[in-house]
Amino acid sequence: MTLPRRSLLLAAALAGAAGPVRAQGAPPTLNALSQRANAGTVGIISGGPDGTYVRIAADLAAVLDDGEALRVLPILGKGSLQNIADILVLRGVDIGIVQSDVLAYARRERLLPGVDSLIQYVAKLYDEEVHVLAAPGIERIEDLAGKPVNVDVRGSGTAMTASLLFDTLGLRVEPRHDPQDTALEKLRQGQIAALVYVAGKPARLFNGIPADSGLHLLPVPATPALLETYLPAEFRRVDYPALVAEGATIETIAVGAVMAVYAWPVGTERHRKVARFVEAFTAKFPAFLQPPRHPKWREVNLAAQVPGWTRFAPAAGAARARGVAER
């Protein structure tokens, strides 16, 4: 018995690159369609809706999607620590975007078993700046001592970095753990003194803040102790016209973003699938440097190494094949 025309059209759409379903003969089974679709699908856990990670993941999907051969599924995440855990245990998550200091933190705190051997990296992406957005009357980061400061949800990369930042500077604040959009509203209403947000500039969270709001970015001093872990960075008016005065430069620190991956055993289907992703990412990398892709892609160097991390072997091989020497 032949299927109604509507069912045939649905099967044809699902079959995609496999070609049209003929009116005569049996259509593919759902099991066959499922196997075909999943064979080329890679899940990437990113960040919250206002952060840079999700926009990077969206760019990966836009550039690398190639029918059934490779399909990238961006997934909203809940911070670097949770992303590492999701890569380890969550079905369908092969890759995640995390802060480079998260692996050392997870290892030191013994948070995740097997993290040293099971988590590797595809590439160092870019540096993310530490934003400290403060209420009127707060002029220096030292002014936050004893005051309520939002550091993002528990387990997030921002919460981890904020803890390290304030501990290194010897500042005791009253940490709050609201989502960033909620924290921004509380900051506007004067319920907290500041919020900390680790994101690649320009962060979409700060879009729409009027220049006369009184909110402003605090300088984060690049002390020798902080520079043992982080990099010096800065904000200028071109980054945040409403938050930085004309001609001003606000110093801060930055942490690297890393594309992390589960270390699938060689020869497994999941290893082959992620290897295909890596090959496509390396081959099509020039497309990420063109508009409308996020400007942070222009900071990526495929040759960069990440101290304390092991590189996923297909990523190192793909870089060498394209004449990119690791450093």
C-alpha cells in the first residue's frame, strides 16, 4: 500500500541529500532516517542568550552545516563548569565553549572524575574580557568591598573568575547569583553595587544602556598576581559608546575561550564525526573572518596552544595539513 502524497513529501524532506522519495516502492524507515541524520550531527554547548559563546556557536552552524554530511546544533549552556560536565555525561553534546581556566579549576577542586583524560581542545578561540559594570558613586573596584555584587549563576565561568579576581585583590564582596539580565535590572534599580560579566566585547547584554544611566565600567587593575593567570585588556569608546567616555581607555583583564571536546577513542563513530567537524572547521576557517560573523573570530589563531590542555589529535593534524604550525 502506497503512502498518501503528504507522507511522501515529509519523507522526502527528511531524506534530504539522499534524494527524492519515489512514488513507487517503500520509503525509508524512521530508523534509517534517524541513523542518517545523527551520523552527521554534532552538538555544541555554548552559553546564555546574551553572551558571546552562543553567537560563536551560531556562526559555526551557519558556516559548517552541509546537509547530512555535517550538521551543527548550537545548545544554550549554563557556564563553563556546567559545559565541561555536559561534555562528559550529556548525550548529544560533543563540543563545548568554555573558559581556559575552567579545566585547572575543575582539576584542583576535584569536581569531575576523569576530566584530565576525557576533555581535550580543538582550538583556542579568543580572549574574553572581564566586565565590572557599576552603579553611580562606585569609582574604583576597591569601592565594592562589603557591597552586593552579582557574579552570575553558581557554577558559571563568570562566578569562578569573579571568585578568583576578588580573592587575588583581597576584596570581600557580598556575592549574588542572579542571571545576568536580572542582575542588570537590579543594578539599574540600585539593589546591587555592580555586576561582573566575563564575555567577549562587545557584549550584547549592555546594548540599550543609555549614556545618561550613570552605569559605567570599572577599571580592573592588571596586577602581577592577576597576570599569572590572565591577560591585560582594555575597553574603549568604540566597544561601548554609552559606557566609555570619548578618548578614555579602561583597563581590565581577559581569559581565553576554548573549544573543548570529548576525547572519543579513535575508531569510534563519535570520534569520526567530531573529526569531520574539525576538518570542516579548519578548511572553512577563512569564512569566519568575514561579515556577518562575530568580530571575535578575527582574534582566533589556529596555531595557538592552551597551557594545561591536551589537543584533540585530529585538530592538530588538520592544522599541520594546512601549514599552520602550533605555537
